[in-house]
Amino acid sequence: MSIDQGDVAQFTVPEMDCPSCAGKVENSVQKLDGINDVDSQVTSGTLTVSYDSNQTTVSEITGRIEKAGYRVETTGEETTKFEVPEMDCPSCAGKIENALDGLAGISTFDTQPTTSKVTVTYHPSTITPTDITAAIESAGYEVTETTARNTKGGDRNDSQDNIWTSPRALKTWVSGVFVAFGLLLEFFLATQNAQVASIVGRELFIADITFLIAIAIGGQEIIRNGYYSARNLNLDIDFLMSIAILGALVASLAFGEALYFEAATLAFLFSIAELLERYSMDRARNSLRELMDLSPDEATVKQDGDEVTVPVDEITVGDIVIVKPGEKIPMDGEVMDGESAVNQAPITGESVPIDKTVGDEVYAGTINEGGYLEVEVTSEAGDNTLSRIVEMVEDAQSNKTEREQFVERFSAYYTPVVVAFAVLVTLGSPALLGTTWPTAVVYGLTLLVLACPCAFVISTPVSVVSGITSAAKNGVLIKGGNYLEAMGEVDAVAFDKTGTFTKGELTVTDVIPLNNNSEEGVLRCARGLERRSEHPIGEAIVAHAEQQQIAERDIDDFESITGKGVRADLDGTPHFAGKPGLFEDLGFELSHVHATTDGGVVTQTARQLCERNNCLDLLEDTVPQLQAEGKTVVLVGTEDELEGVIGVADEIRPEATATVARLKELGVKQTVMLTGDNERTARAIAEQVGVDEYQAELLPEDKVAVIDELVAEHEGVAMVGDGINDAPALASATVGVVMGAAGTDTALETADIALMADDLSKLPYLYELANDANSVIRQNIYASLGIKAALALGVPFGYVPIWLAVLAGDAGMTTAVTGNAMRLSRITSDDTENDTIDV
């Protein structure tokens, strides 16, 4: 929906492109009550609807358009994130989802227990954030903050410290005191445990009263949450525990054998379990908050010559921000004054600070190490590199892994099966096992405690979040849990050449002076000839000459010779620079030239090739050898004399060879280099970096075909490239990895995984982290499911008391899987090189 004003709404329906289509859409919409007029515009693909808002809504109109078989573009929708700190398990999320499911105007919603966020996409004309907040709170959960406003004005989340002093914790401790006092009376001071009352003919002793007080205090939150679960038709742990506690009380009155102790123990121990779960989940959330805290809250801005401290949110594009030594850079920007070394590790994972001077780009969240910087802001607060990274890490868990999808499917059957088993044990154990009815009831209540698969369900997402945040801290952005899982299953890796194995920047590698010319003279002529050239090779030669501080020459009558080179008058003398073929056309005998040995600088290449009286055969020896090394050859000379040979190449990244070797050590079966470059250059690069195979002279569609072949042969294929040119191949691979995405919108948006710096050595770290994450996920799934199953099977035989079911089956497993997952958040790229994590 693109426009919505009052009772008139306009919808974008791109597939409505003919009168027949328009007729179907109009007929479908007009079936709704309250539709006054429908106007379809086929040429623009828009549908304008006048309606009575008391009888129908925008959401219902959208539904009728979709029922006609046409998609509605929802450009008028808004998305808001709600902070819900108490939503820390899948059952909590389920209650909130049920509360939101029936609201009109909501298109989609996504609950993320591991980050305590609920993301809702909705039609603002139909529903507001206030309405959504009310719905979440109707499920029993407090909303502390939204992206639109701060609803409560409190802290965003409880810290690990005040979890233990929160209102629920205080109630839990008081409940524990009464449980302890009741136990003392029940088992150690029995003579003091006098009868004080009776209910429906059942005696109540002092210990029973203390247990009931413990239930009232400690079970208050449990029963309250159980009520919301029932109201939202959610069979979760709160509902099951409420049934268990209330069932124990009812059984006490029905059977005459007091189960007040069991009910009080349930209330107290489960409250502790909930606090432990909150504590464990808060540890997982802290790994993400560390990313958020990288950006400062305030910054110093130059305004009318003065330095003013303002909140970061108030900084706008074009402001000049002052960053002093030791301060964090608050926004993405460009250095306008000053120079300093900037620690970019929080964004790119680079361990060595990068020198920044006027004109260089800097990123929000990086640290100014030593100098004074003035930075012109180039992006809004919510659109800088750090903000995009944080947002993508938060959203990454919405892309569920295959294991996570399996767990969710399995858990949908697990709870009803265990509840049914609890009923069977309760009803059948007196007859089959000879237990008493009170004992059978206790067995049933114990199984109800084990019926919620919280630890099992949370085992995968908490591992995914931990792994993704660990990667983000090390300069690797993983866009979803499914990509983390897929990277761990990769056994073939394809690399682009330019910008991936190489730096993507041409540099001069060889200068061979000929015929008594010097290297400086050759470069001076080449600089003059190429100064007006716009070809990358010419630019590389000019840059190299400038770096060597080679003087310029006067140039006249510049001419570009298409496909061959350039010509110009240097100090009045015609000079040429270009391919060997250009000088063959000028009549030079390229098979017999002389390398300079006196009065000039002889390169290593020249020494190797000048063993026959300083004679070189350019066509048969020099040029082919340089080309075999992956270099482009440029000859320089006049109409009468060949002055020298220049080799230009895209320099190989120093870490490329070690990266390929390390991947093979870690278990990658095949490495392939794909390039559009010529065969000789491709072969030279492939031999130097050590890949198993290379393919050259490929168009983008050819790369896709190769990737498709690899996907057919292997379980998983990763494609590593440097941007848009490799997009088709990146999309075709199981996992697409983009190089150097820091500050690049397109790369951040299109990549499955992005290496934020141009550091290929992060790839083995990523591969090993993904393997470790998959191992941790498997451990969590098998352990949580296995222990739950073992406990459940032991209940009917009296091996599992109710306190063990609570502490081991619920609190213990939740804490264990969370702690195991948090190991991933502490891994660094240096750790993986030393194999410090055992899985």
C-alpha cells in the first residue's frame, strides 16, 4: 500500500496489467461490506478504493486482492521493534504470537527470544504501535522500548546483577524461606507441627500453612503467566506448571494426603529456574549489546566555530564531528582535517590500526588511537555501517537453520505426547505398577514439568546468535543462521580472482631498461605518455612514477591508438607506449634488443634474461615470461629506439596462499579459481595461491554454470567474490561470501556473508567457526532431548523426584545449553588458528 488517507486507500498491484486482471481484482474487492468505489488503473498498476472504515479495513482489502491472485506491494507499511525483556523462551514467544495473531492491520511479526525483540510490520492506518504494545502486554509481558518511542522510560533490559534483586526474585526468596520453614516443621520439629484449621474436612497443619503461603508468594507469577497462556491457547511451561501446582492442591483435598510440600517445591524451584533462564539468556543477549555499545551516546560537533556536545541521534549529514585521541568515532564519515591511526577492529576485525588522513573514510564505532580528527558525517545515525551491522545481526536469527526448523516441528509433537504420557502414567500406574493414587498424581505432575521443550527449542537459536555475534566482533557479518549452518557443511570453495585473490589494483612490478636507458628514464617517458590516458594500466604506471618521485616531461599532441597504446610528443620528440604489436608495426626487431647493464638499473628479470651478450628476445622470452607470471607488458620507446619494458600486474594478496592451504587443512575437498582473465594470467595466479583447479576467460553466466556443476558434485559450495560483478555466482552458490563490505551498502545487502575488511585470512576462521557452531548445536539438541527423555522414562518407576525434574530438566538444561552456546561468542580469529575450542 502506497497511499492511505482517511477512507481512501491506494494499492500498488504490479501484476494487474490488463483489463481482465483489473476486472478480477475489482470483483473480489467489491465482495467486502463497506466498499464505496473501486478504481483500477492498469497502466500504473494501482487500485484506488473508497471504503467505510467502520465496516472494513485496509488489511481486509489487501486480503481480497490477494485472493484474486495478485500480489500487493506493501510500500506503505511500517516496521517497529518492541523490546520485551521478559520474553526469554519459545513458550513466552508463543503467547505473544497468539496475542498478535488476531490483530487486524498486522502483516507479519517475528519474535526473537534470544534478543528479547518482537518485530512487527503493520498498516499504520489500521493499527498503531500503542495497540501492538497493548496486545503484547495483554499476553503478560511488559514492553520497555520500541523503535518509535520509549513507552516506559526505564532501562532497556535487566542486567545480570539486578535479575537476582528483581521483584520476582524477591518473591522467590521469600517463598523459599517459607518452604524451608515448612520442611523444618514437617520433618525435624514434628511435635511443633500442630493442626490449625481444616478445609472440606481435611486437616491443615502449621507446615501446610507455610507451604500454602510459599505457593501464594512464589506461584503468583507462575499462575498469572499460566492464565495468559490459557487465554492465548498456548500449551507452554507456564500453563503446565500452573496445572501441576493447582493439581497438587486439588489432589491434596481430594485424596486426603497432603501434597502441599510438592506444590510449594514446584513454585519455589520453578521460580528459581525462571531466574536462571533469564540470567542465562541475558548472557547471550550481552554478546549482542557489546556491538550496540560500540557507538558513543554523545559527540562533539563544530557549530559556528564553537565545539558543542550533542546526542549522536541529533547529528545530521554534513556536520563536522571532532574526534580526540582515545575517543570512538560516532558516525560514518570522511576525514576533513587531521591524521591518526584508527582501530577498525570493532567493524572489520583488523588487528592493526589503519592510518587515516584527509579524504579517507572512517566508520562509526571505530577508535581514534592517537591524533586529532575532524570528520564530515556522511550517513544518518540509523544508517551508518555499525547500525546496519547490528540490525543485520539482530535479524539474522529470523533465517532459521534446518536443524532449528526440525526442532520446532519436533517440539510441536513433543509437548502433547508427554502430556498424554503424564495422563496415562497417572491413571495407569496404580493398576500396572501398584503405586498409590497420591504417588501417581505426583508422577503425572512431574511429567507435566518435563512436558515443555524450552531447553530443546532454545538450544539452536542461542547457539546461532552466539556464533553470529562472535563473527561480527571479528569482522565477519553473517546474514542468517541458515548461512552459518551452511558454511559449516561446505566442502568446496570457489574464488573470484580480481579483488579476491588479488588486491584489485594494478601496480608496476617490473621495469626493464633497454639500449642504455635507465629505469628512471623509462618511467619518466612512460609517465608523460600515460598521464592523459584513462586506462587502468596507464594510471598504475603514473601512480608508480609519482611514488618514485619521477619528474614530469612536457607533453604535446597526445593520441590514443585504439587497442594498441598511446602516442605523444615528449619535449618535442615523438614517443610511444603500448603492446608489443604496436612496436612491430613501427618496424622494430623485437627478437633482438639489448638490456641496459651500464648506466642503468638492471632488474632481476633482466639479469635472468640477459645471459647472451645482454641480448633479449622480447617476443620469445621476455614478454611470454612476464605474461606467464600474470603480468601485462607495456613497451616504451621512440620512432627510432626501444627504451624499455614495463610489467604491470594485479598484486596477489599476501594472505591468499596461506588461506587456501588452511582451508584444505580444515577439510575443504576442492578449491577452484574462476576468472574472466586470460588463460596465462589465470594459470600463473592459480599456481601461486595453490588452488586445485582454475577456469579462465569466463563470462558471469559461465561462472554460474561452473558453480552449478560444483553444487551438483558437493554437499555445499561457497563462492567468494568482491561485489556486484560476482553477484550471479554468489547467488547460485550454497553460501555467497563478499570481500571488503565495510561501508558498502550494496555488498552488505546482497551478501550471505561479508568479510568486512579486505582480509582473506578471515575465511578459514569463518569456516572453522561455522563447523564449531554446528557441533555445538548438535551437542545442545542431543543433550537436551536425551536428558528430557531419560528423565521422562524414569518418572513412572520413581527414579525422578519432582525437584530433579525442575532443576535438571528445565533450569539445568536451559543453563547448560546457553552456557555451551556462549563458548562460541568468545572465539576470535586467533583462537581458531590455535584450535582452542574442543567440540
